[in-house]
Amino acid sequence: MNDTLNSATTPRPSRFVEKLLADRHSIPLSIALHLVPGALIVAVYAFIGAPISRAVGAPIFAAWAIALMIVLFPLLFGLLWLGKQKTGKYTLRGGVLHYRDKPFSRGKITLIGIGFLLYMFIVSLSLAPLDTWTYDTFFTWVTFEGSGASGTTYLDAYSKDTIITTMLIFGAFTGFILPLIEEYYFRGFLLPRLPQLGRWAPLFNTVLFSIYHFWAIWTVPSKIIFLLPGVWFVWGKHDIRASIWMHPGSAALATVLGTTAYMLGLM
């Protein structure tokens, strides 16, 4: 009787929600869900982030951080909202995020995660010349303020105090929180819903995630190289903790080391 009453009073999710929470996304839908957030980030940067950063005299890095926050935090809320439509409460469970099976012990996944973290950190740095070549060869026409082959171009021409203040304000967001949201969305929500691609799903997801970074489109080749092993592991082992260690973990390491080195005058 109670089960009948609960099923009668709990509204059935709309067709839109059911389509998003389905076990399989169509390829066109998946492409859109991968790339539209990146396009929105560029738009928010142009119309909100950049004007704010220029008005207060902050490095353009702040403009991109603002744009990412404005788009990715609602994206996270959207995932929680999907959980509410399914379970009645805001949650990432209830079939929203997958790859939470935790097939490895905490100790083992920590070791695996640290390995991926170091891999991504080291390989991404070693591939900087590839980014430079790709930018200089194909993308010098990109006119975003601060765009360029160097990973710190967006900080150039500002005082040391201004740069440090900006990095301290936004570092926790760009260095961990926002990459974590990206992992939840791209690896926990989108990747598992491509069963029709079989072994091609990790590559599909990695390529589109790399292109999603429209604001640094010249880094697509290097991103594919240093992201694919972790994405493949998550897809094969159903444990999103590996890519959380890899992506937000390496971003946090780079942010801490970079900010510290800059404060000490080492860069």
C-alpha cells in the first residue's frame, strides 16, 4: 500500500530527464553535451568575464576563471537536479553518475591515482613544445586576450602583487574544484552513456573533452595524449577516482607549485 502511494505521489521524470539519464546517449546528443559547455564558457568570457577583469585591472586569467565558474557550477547543479528528478532529493547518485563501483581498495586506488597524477603532470609539461608548435603553425589567428603558446601568457604584463592576489583568489577553483566538476560531468555522466562505441568510447570522450577547451584549442593534441590513459582506465575499471586523482590532482599540484614558485621569485 505504501509503495503504491509513494509511486503515485512521486512525479514521473519528464521525457527530457529520462533522455539525459538513459543508459545510452545518441552520438549527436553526446557531442552537444560535450561541446556546448565549452562554447558557453567562451561566450561568458567575452560578455562577462573579460569586461569584469578589465574593469578591476585583473589579469585575463581572472576572466577565464569567472567564465568557468559561471558555467560549471550551474552544470554541477544540473546534475544534482537530475538526481532530484529521479530520487526526490539533490544527489549525484540514483543513476546520475556512474563509475562509482570502487572496485579497488582505498590504498590501491591511491597508489594508482598518484601514478596517473604524476603521469599527467610530467607529460603535460613535456608536451609544452607541442603546444607551442601547434599554436605557431595553426592558431596564431586566435585573438583572445592573453592567448598564446605559453601556459602563462594570460598573466603577462601585470604586477607581481596583482598576479599573486589573482592566483590566491581563484587558485582553489581553477586548481581543483572546477576540474573536479569536469570529471563528474565528462567522466561520471557522459562517458558511461556511450556503450554503442565500445572500446572507442574513451577516445571519443577524450577528444571531445579536449576540443571543449575552445579557449586553448591548440592544446588538443597534447591533451589527448596525457588524458587518454586515465580516461581509458576509468572506462575499463569503472572507478572514477582514478581520473579525479589525475585531473584535479595534477591541476592542484601545478597550482600550488606554480603559485609558490612565483611568490618566491623563481618564475
